[in-house]
Amino acid sequence: MGGNESVEVTAGIWGFLVLFGLALACWFLFRSMNAHLRKMTFQQREQVPENTRTAGARSEESPVTPEDDDPIGSARH
């Protein structure tokens, strides 16, 4: 346990490759997530005019019930 041991322990090339692989995987995941979120917001923008048209038509035909107005369906429980 004593003596003149000068051993330096580093992560080396394998540590660098693992870290680089994780960073690369995260970059691809974040890029994919951003693409999916952009697609969702685009679809929501398209649905807004449809929802306003159907809500206007529904209010003329019949009143809105609490079940129709509840987005998560808690009124049905």
C-alpha cells in the first residue's frame, strides 16, 4: 500500500466514447421531440377553426351540457 506507485486512473477512450454516444442519443431524442411538438401545434391550429364552427352550430341547435364542456370527462363519473 505504500511505496512509489504513480498510477493515474482516467476514463480514457472508452469513457469518452460512452459520453459521446449518450450525447448523440440525447441530441437525436431532442430533435425528434421538437419535430413531434411542432406537428402537434400545427394540428391544433388546424382544429381551432373546426371547433369554433362546430361550437357555433351546436349552440344554435341545442345548449351545451356539462358533459360536452368537460374535456377530461369527470362529469361522467
